[in-house]
Amino acid sequence: MLETGEFAEAIAIDNGYIKAVGTTAEVLKLKSEQTRIIDVDGKLVLPGFNDSHLHLYNLGSFLSSLNLYGLTSIEAIIDAGKKYISTHNLGHNQTVIGRGWNQDYFTDEKRILNRHDLDKISTDFPIYFKRACGHVTVCNTKALELVGITAKTPQVLGGVFEIGTDGLPNGVFNENAQNLIEELEPEVALEMVKDYIKLGAKHALENGITSVQTNDFTYGRPEHPFIIQAYQELIDSKELPLRICLQCCFDEPSSFMDFINQGYHTGYGTKQFKIGPLKLFADGSLGARTALMRSDYHDEPNNKGVACLTFEQLNEMITLANDNKFQVIVHAIGDEAISRVLTCYEGIYDPESNNPLRHGINHCQITDTSMLERFKDTDTIAYVQPIFLHYDLHIVEDRVGNELAQTSYGFRTMEDLGIKTAYGTDAPVEDLSPFECMYCAITRKDLSGYPKKGFYPNEVVSIDAAINRYTMGSAYASFEEDIKGTIAVGKLADLVVIDKDLFTIDVDEVKNVKVALTMIGGEIVYQEDSR
């Protein structure tokens, strides 16, 4: 596939770039004695997928920890924790770390876990389990004791740790309050960071992903001093073929200005590894009811969610970045959070230059039509994760009501309005498979095929559009549309070969497509037979 709707038979690659595209006969004329010919037996070749937002380091960490995804009861969580402890030789006070639980999947009690549940796993080892979304963490009593959290511990701005009916912390920490217990995580070292990155990158290559825009750099996190060094060393040692655009998270001006004064800016680096946008958080997640809403949650009166930054803080950081020519991407899920970010962008928007720094909003889930028109009016990029529908279609009407649900996850409306859109997965919140993600965009169904006719099917997109947003759309978001996103002469030879033709198979089969070969810069970095 070349541009949307265009196809060719063969590609010539020279020195990491595409040299020619055309018929087999035309391309074979360029062959020399040193030419290597790869016959893909008529399989579909696409530009390498570019995940516009994920957490590669956290993905590697998740792949190394206790997997709680898909467990359907509190009892199953407890059993999994006990089994993990019994099969691992844990040291004194070594934390049992897990991720992936989701109370909406529980069949016994649809409630958030608490310390009393985790105490049934162990009272000897600290336990630290993150919800699938990453916006809520629950720990056991031993963990609370080790970090010294009591009912008298001050709450933090932009987050809450809950107090139980007994007047004591119940082990539930959401949003910024999770920072209070981060010392429960293992001590971070450079080699560990590199190992996690390599593990996440291996999973990406197996899924045909050749570029990622990854939010691994969060100022103040234990791993942050090692992130840039780890990437640079892995690339220097040729252990990381994946192309990296680093989204950098700060939440206050002084540390961000220190970063800028060190010489870092959007675009700093190489085609292999570069600095991307400033990443900010305006709110939390829909599943945890911490996404910031204009009105109370439909299923939880008196709760409008959590503002991780005040409007004033958000506006200050966006203005500071814009003044210093730094791109911005803001996590915003609830309609109030999205509206606040758009108001900030409207304050700096110049219609003559039309968003030259390509500022964007990440997730963009709960919207109405007028809000999407504001995206168009400010040329704001929408970073969206269609795979979120797999879970969210089961809860969004309960959370926000039917009227608002109808205009949310408005992928087709974004297309019709001409909003610049980039697809991704937010892995490890969901798996980073581009095929499962595109399936949700083109069917509006969960991975089991529900509902049969799709969730508000008027918002489905075409497979052409889905592929484009996963390739060219994401390349545009990182200022790389001139070298990535299509199969064209002069562009990087980052390619993926897949086992089924996405343009001819039934849409319900898209989620089952497998990668046969992944190529970066003309080099094969993954082949199915090498598993």
C-alpha cells in the first residue's frame, strides 16, 4: 500500500530508504549482485505502524510483573497473588507488584479493591496492585505501614487516598496520591530500565510497530534520571531498532524550564530517538471515575472527577511551553478536562500560523459536537485510542448518560470535520496490537464481537482511514510525515508484512491479523518464523 487506495507490486530499498516503488519488472531492473530479494508471496505490505501514545518502559515493567488483566473476581485476584508469592523466591519486604485489575469485570462485587482484600493474599509482604488504567493503585496494610501512611497523612493536590469506614486508610490511592506510595516499587537502576525498554520494544516489533511516541519520562519518578541515558545507550549498542519519540511529563514550571535550559526541545535528537512534546495531565480515567466532568457522574452523584492540575496551572504550563517552542500533548478524558485544554489552546492560537507546534489532546473520549468543532477551529491534534472501546462501551452510558455517550469516541465525526487524528493504544493500559485497535475503530465492537451491530455504529471509520491514522496521522503528530507514514520514494524503509489482506477480509477478522515480518530502515527486525 502506498498512499490511501494506491498499491504496487515491489519496493526497492537502498541504505535504509525507499529507492523505488512500482511493478516487479521495474524494480528488478535496479538489482545488482549485492541485492537481496525478499519475496513476501503476495502478502500485504504496509508502512510500519506508529503508536502515537504508549508507555514503553511501563509495558516492559508490566510484562515482568503479575498480570491481573482479565481476572473476573476479587477472589481470582487473591488467588493469583497467593500463587505468585508461592512460586517466587521473594526477599524480605520485597513488594509484590501487579497490574491490570478492573472492578467492572468482577462478577462477585463490582467494587474497587482495598487493603483488606490484599491482606488476604499476604500480611508479610507489601502488595501494590495498579488498576488497568494506571490511575488507581491499591496496596495492603503491610505496604501502608512501610511507607508510613496514616489517617493523619496530608492529602495531595490532584489526588486522593481513601479513608475507610474504620477511620483508617483503606489502601486505595488515585491520581497524584499514588506518588505517596511509589517507594514500594523496586529500586530503579539503569540496567533495569534498559531491560524493561527492550522487553517492551520486542513486543512492539512483533506487532508490526516500527515507531512509538512513548511517555516514559515523568519528572520526579524514580526511573526518570535514567530514561534518556538508557535509550541512548541501547541505540548506541544497536540493541534497540525501534524508533522513539519521547513524551516528557512535568507538572510545574521550574523543573520544565531546567529541562529546556539543558538544551532539550521538541525535535532534539535523531531519526532513531528524539524528544517529543511536553506531556501534561488534566484529569484521570473514566473507569476509575476520576475523569473530570462538567456534570456529576451519572452513576455516582456528587462526583465530577479529579483535576490533576488546576486550570491556572494547566494554562501556565501550556503557555510556557508554547513560548519556548515546545509541543504540548495533554491527557484529557472528561468533557470538562477537554474543554479546559481547548480554552488554553484558544488563548495562544494564531489563525495565521494555525498551530505550528502541533499541540494536541490525548484520549479525547467524552465529547460533544461543539467541542469537536473547537478541535477543528484550533487545528488541535486528537490522539485517540480506539481499543478503549473494548472496555468503555460497557460503561460509558452508565458513567455519563446516553446523550453524552452518543457523541463520545467520535472517530467518524473527527474524520468528517477534518480533525488531524493519530491512533495509539496507551499500552500497557491495553495491549499494543494495532489490529485489535483498528478493529474497534472500524466495527465499534469489543473483542468478543459485542454489540452485534456496533456501539453507535454511525461513528465507525473505514479501514483506509484507520491505517492512515496509525501511520501518516501519527507521523504528522511527531513532525515526521516527510520521512514516515507512507510507502514512497525517499521515505524510511520501515515496513510491515501481514498475513491477511486488510482490504478484503471481513472486518470482524481484522483483530486476528498477524505480523509476518517487520522491517526498520531496510533491516528485518522481526520475522514470524523467528519466534
